Amino acid sequence: MPCMNTPTSTPSPSAHRIARRSVWSRLCRACALGWFLAAWALQQGVGAAPAHQAEAQTFGPLISATALAAQRAQVRIIDLRDMASEPHVAHIPGALPAPYADWRGPASNPGQLRPLAEFTALVRRLGLTAETPVVLVASGSDPSDFGAPARVYWTLKWLGLKHLAILNGGMTAWLAAGLSLTREPTPPAAPSAFTPQLDGALLATRAEVAQDLARPGTLLLDARPRAFYLGREKAPIARCPGTLPGALDFDNLRWFEQGSAALPDTATLERVAQTLPQPLAAAPSAEVVSFCNTGHWAATNWFVLSQVLHRPHVALYPGSMVDWSRADAPMAHVPTRLQQLWQQLEQTWQAL
């Protein structure tokens, strides 16, 4: 069936999802202090130089290059760059390679979750447990690149890891700080016996999103550039352009200051959050589902809202619009066939 603009009426809300979100909220409140104290205690053992002590006492969700340098021996660094597994590539000493593609779905649907057994094997190969402090490193080449560590952060948190951080600015920030690199391969980690403890509150499946369409309290947040939201552009592997019915749009690049691939300080992010679409800006505790084309840009919106600004009830739809459009599900802002043909011709012309 062709993609069509469709009314937003859908089946009744999922009581199971509402219940699990409620349970998660209570658990978070009960455990937050315990987790904070555990992380604080962990970092008290870090032998950091005095200049880094203030930074060393907080772990995640973001970490600066200098703070990581001070804690390097106490954390597991995961290098997500495409070339990370190639021989003699310069990297942070001690970093283990696990390219972003290892965490993604097939080329036909990159946002699709890998089988749980594959994720488990990958986490075990990296020697990670639920308690391992992990720092994720990407290239930091541009703001879009931030989606890679954000998506892997979400994946690990969904799997049950508790102590996670992203190197803010990635390798670009590390190099700018003049910190050391090595070309010597990092010895493989001793495999762990990790067992996933899935946090279902972080995941929005296609079936749940379909139910959320009928629930006024759930806000669907499109992280793509506005042209995608309006149906003027689409991902090449999406069936057709458009967005989820009733979705709000907030381009993930708006969190970043011009010319920077690192997130600004929390106060700046709070000010940016005031420019969120009014329903979300006015209701910071509303349930939110973040989506994009394949769950890459959406991971940045999820990360900032959930992990940095601590807004509750923020989930990620990993398959996003590629998955949704292929299911012939209801969509908004779908152009006519003639408009779609014209857009394809324009894109072809621009590519010449």
C-alpha cells in the first residue's frame, strides 16, 4: 500500500506500558540516591591530580577530555569510530574498539535492534558488567556524530549498565586538549559474564507508538531537520516522506552551539529546552517518545532530555520512520505522488 496521510485515531493506550513507566519512575526515585552514592564512592578511589579532582567526583552522563585523562585507568573506554578496529589507528590509550556499526541493525534498517544474544556477546567481549564505568568515544567531527555515542549509551542503559558517560566532543576534544594517543593495539578485555536486565521504560516499539497516538499525554518528538518533518525530504531507505501523526519537531542540532560538536553546559541546554515545542516546554514531566529516521539523531534528543536535563519518561523509538513507513502505518505530512516525484527529480538534479 502507498503511504498516505491518515487520521490519528488508533487503538486504546497500552495499560502495560503505562504501568511499567510508573513502576520505573518509583524505582528511579527510590534508587537515585543509592546510585549517586555508589558512583561518588567509585570516584573517591581515583588517583586524579588536584586540578582534576572536582571533575573526577562526578561520572557521566558527559565527561570532558581532561576528566577522562585523569580517570583513564579506572574506566573502560569504548572507541566507536568506524576505523577503530583497523591496525595501528591512533586512539586513546586503553580504548577498546567497538565501531558504531557493531551496535546498529542491517543496512536495510539501521535503527532496528540487533538480537539480544548479539548485544550480550558484544558486551561480554568488551569485558563489561552492569557496574563497569564506561566512557563512549566518537570522532566528534560534527554535531550529527554525537548521535553515535548517544545511541550506544541508550543501548547499554537499556541492557542494564548503570555507569555510563560520553566523551563530550569526542576525539576532536581529546586532540584539542593535547592529550596522548597511541597506535599500539589495546589487549582484549577479559570476557565478562554479563546478563542483560532490560529497562523497558527506555524503549518504544512500533506497536507501543501506535497505541501512543491515541494517548494525549504522550508527545512524539521528531529529531530530524524540519524538511524531513514536513515531508520535503526522506531517508533513502524510508518508504515515503512524512512524520508520525501529531508529532512535534525539534531538530537535534539545536542543542549545539554553531561550529561545535560538543554539547554546551547544562545551563545553556536548559535555555535551549525552553524553545522546545510548547506542549513539551510546558510539561517537562510528560511522556515523550523521541524518533528520527533510524534512531540516530533521536538518540541525541533522548540523551539531552533524559540524561542531562533529567526529564522523566523519555523513551526512544529505535526503528523510527524507516521502520514506521515500511509498516504502512498512519503518517502525517505525506506529499502526493506527484510531489514525491518532483522531490526525487530535484534531489537527483542537485546530486549531479
